Amino acid sequence: MSISGDDDAARRAGAILSIDLGAIAANWRGLRDAGRATGRQVDCAAVLKADAYGTGAAVVGARLAAEGCRHFFVAHIDEGIALRRVLPEPPIYVLNGLLPGTEPDFVEHRLIPVLNHLAQLNTWRAAAQRFSRTLDAVVHFDTGLHRLGFSAEDAQVLINERGRLRGLRLALIMSHLVASEDTSNPVNGEQLSRFRTFVRAMPGAPTSLANSSGIFLGPDFHFDLLRPGAALYGINPLPGQPNPMLGVVTLHAHILQTRRIDAFQTVGYGGAWRSARPSRIATIALGYADGYFRNLVNRTHMHLAGHTVPVIGRISMDLVTIDVTDVPEADCQAGAMVEVLGPHLTPDDLADHARTNAYEIMTALGRRYHRAYVDGYAGGPADDAGEAA
Ligand SMILES: *Cc1c(COP(=O)(O)O)cnc(C)c1O
């Protein structure tokens, strides 16, 4: 399956990030089906910002399009332009909206800006006039996140003066949830009722509210279009509960060298770790420059030949040291691969160790890792994949 250039790159790479496209596709189908469970025509988009949370937007976008996904979200204009090269047809929405002077870029690449305030709407309407064509637009209403989106005042102006949309086709009305992963948080219901008010005031346009966790808040939150990102990539949308999604990434890194040290020797910068016994230390080919955060020291582990091996000593830019004293010598020679992420330690687990969330772990996944795509999910692509594409 892989071409020889790929094999060369894999041989040279310090670490190999394996991305299971079949699992991403299965996760997408699962979320789409959750939206359809009540028999309504709910569509499921894919959020591909930050290079599809580190998994590769072009490859993932093409795979999900083949699966039947017809709506794609990115954050930046350039992400949209890059995605357009592999997805000639479907709508691509740019969440961060227009930047001054970028209207021609949106028009040229048929990107749809998410309009976050009245001035952006005016700019886009002027562009429609200038280019003498009807342009698609998304209007984002702020229902409480207070980050992006039409304020209540801006929204009232638009509701009172629908003529402000002249020359534009309202492709979607959307909002974004504050704490969707916290199912008992009353802010979810408050945002739902505010969003419904906007929807009632702007009848006719398709509507979208739910990110990954929002989908699990139930059908009231589904509207016309689901907007999952994290859950597609295997991040648990239900913190504290079993993960309903399939794991997507595994990361294996090379052992570069294994050495014996005596008791009471230090390892790494600052001499921050000291052996309590004669030990064997393996040095691994990744570091904080690859998104393996410095604060993981003394808090996490890797997996090798059925053993859990602690990460010890300071994390360097390109290197990490692990204590392999309890692993049979034959299993921890230079050249062996250590499991850094995978079934034994998921991105959610590593995020707990690093006191962050799996979104940050995923989006920080190193650009130096060799990315190897597999399509290993037993279910395979959906039967109607070809037709839907
Ligand atoms: C990132 C983002 C999403 C996807 O959120 P997940 O929690 O990753 O599913 C959806 N909508 C907006 C506006 C976003 O910024």
C-alpha cells in the first residue's frame, strides 16, 4: 500500500504516528447515526481545523468525503484553501471569518465565511455586490461563549433589518456551546433556549449548535447539522465515562540507545532524577519539540513488550529517557519501538498526566513524526460510500 518513498521516510523517522482512517470514518458514521436516531434529517459535518487535530486535514477530509460527509469546517482561510485542493465540491466554512481584504480569497476558493459581527456581514454583502454574485454566508450567534459571534445587539439589528442579507444566501445559522462536556451544567439549557430564539427569528436557514460533546446532550441540541471535531479523532466526548469512540492514533518511537547506570546516578539535564538501584535507561527519539510536553516528567509512562516503563529525567527538545530496568534486555535494544500513545495510553490519558486536555495533546503532535495512514477498522467503509461521495 505504501510507496517506497514512504518506507524510506518511515525508516528515517524517530517516531511513527499511525492514523486509522477507518476508525475516523466509523466514528463519523456513529455520530451521524446519533443525529438520525430520532428519524430527523440531521447532517453531520467534520471539523478539520488545526490539520484535523494533528491527523492530517487533506487525507482525513478526502476519506470522510468518500464516506458521505458533505460539510467541512476549518478555522483559518489558508486551511480552507488547502482543503479546497482535495475537496473540489463541498462547502468549506471558515470559522474565524473574514480578515480585512480577504474577500477575494474566499470568492476565488469558494470558501464560506462564518460571519461573527455586523461589520463582517456588511463587508461580505459589499463583496457580493462587487463580484455581482450571490455569496453564501454563515451567521454565528453568540449564546454565551463570548468569544466570537453576533452579540445580542448585533443580532437584534439583523433580525429587524433582514435586508442586510441582500445579495447573500444564508447557508447556516450557528452557535457554539460553553461546557457541552459537562452534561449537568445549566449553561447548556440556557444556550439552547437563546439559540432557539435566534432560529425562530431567522426562519428558513439551516441551523447548527452541537460540537462533539454537544451531540451527546441529546436530540434537542442536534438541529440540522452536527459539528464534531474531537470525537472523530477518538477523543472522549464524555469525560469521566467510558469512551464511546474508537481510538485513532498510535505513536511509536525508536529507542536510540540503552545504557546501564549504577545506583545513585542522575539522568538528564539538571540531574533531576537519580537512580535508587543499578538501572537500565533507554533514550527515546522524541521530545518537547514534538509536543511531548516538558511537564510530563515523573508523571507518565510508555509501553514496551508488555511492560509499563516510567518516563524519568527531564524531557529534552529531541529526547526522552525511560527506566527499562524491569524489561528483559532483549526487548529494549537500540532500534526497538516503544508505544508512546495507543491502546495502553490514549491521548486522553496522556492529557491527564500533562494536566491538559486531549485537544492540546493531539494538535501538538509533532510535525517530525512520520504519519502512516492505515484503514484498519474491521467495519470498513460504508456500503453507500461511493454513491454518497
Ligand atoms: C472546534 C469547534 C468545533 C468542534 O468542537 P469539538 O469539541 O472538537 O467537537 C465545533 N464548532 C466550533 C465553532 C469550533 O470552534
